[in-house]
Amino acid sequence: MKKNCSNCQAENDFSSKYCSICGFKLPITDSENLKPEVEDLKAKKSKRKFDTKTFIGFIIGFIIMFFVTQSLFKPSIDKQLVEFANEFNKTCPINIDEYTTLKNIAVLPNKTVQYNYVLVGIAKADVKMDTVKKYIFPGILQNVKTKPGMKLFRDNKITLNYYYSDKNGEYVTQYIVKPEMYE
């Protein structure tokens, strides 16, 4: 398509801005008026796509960084249990009451913590197991379910062993509290 110069009437290419013969400024056609608007729309659209892509990239990056930092900087439950036992054992042995002393705490495999108790001044032959089980185990279970200090164990589904030995170190009994018992 061609356009004519309004000064000398010479034919010029449609895309020309000045006449190729006389150098006069050629009239602007409607399609040339639309060209800057179309370019502006394209720029806005590409900017919008860029902003959307940037936003999505930011969200994905944030999610990845969150999970990476959680896994790298949050110690595993096994490490937390070992640290707990080590700190607690610094204060052991602890007299619980006139008949019981907490000797120490041990961390066992499979998310298990064992409290090792000694029955003070009592031999295994002197222990009435029915009476002990009737009064001791319900109290242990209630403590695990309700004590704020046991929250770490409840939240992480830790199995708790309560191991009792007599004054001579001989095994007397053991109570095991599994997560399904306190949930």
C-alpha cells in the first residue's frame, strides 16, 4: 500500500514518515495512530505476565525455603529426646517419694523414653504386684495425659517405659505407655 505526499503528490511507502522526493512530512494514517497504542498494550501485557510469573516464582521459592529451613534447622525428635535425657540426668538420682527414686532416663530406639526407678528399701519379694499395678499405673497414665511437661512426648507420639527395680537392682515390674493409650 502506498501513500501520496500532500506537497508534491509523489507516491511513498506506507511506512514512510517523510516524502522520498521533497522531504515533506507525510500525513499520519489511522493504522500508524494505533501502532503506539498496540505497542503500549503489548508492553503492559508482557509486564503483567512478568509480574505474575515473578509472584508465582516468589511463592514457590518461599515454600521451598520454608521446608528446607525446617528440615535443616529443626533438630530431629531423636536428638531432642537425647538432649532432654542428658539434661535431666544431670539432676539424677531424684527422690520421688519415700519409696521411689528416679535413677535416670534412657532414650531407646523407636521413639521410646525409659524412666528407671529404684524402690528404696524394698526387695522384690516384699512387693505386692497387684497393689502396685492398681495404684501406680493409673497415676502414671494420668500424668502422661495431663502434665504440661509431657507435651513434647504427646505431640511426638513417644512411647514411655517406666522400669522399676528393687533395692538390690533386681527387676520388679515395667509399665509401658504407648501413644494410643494417651491420645
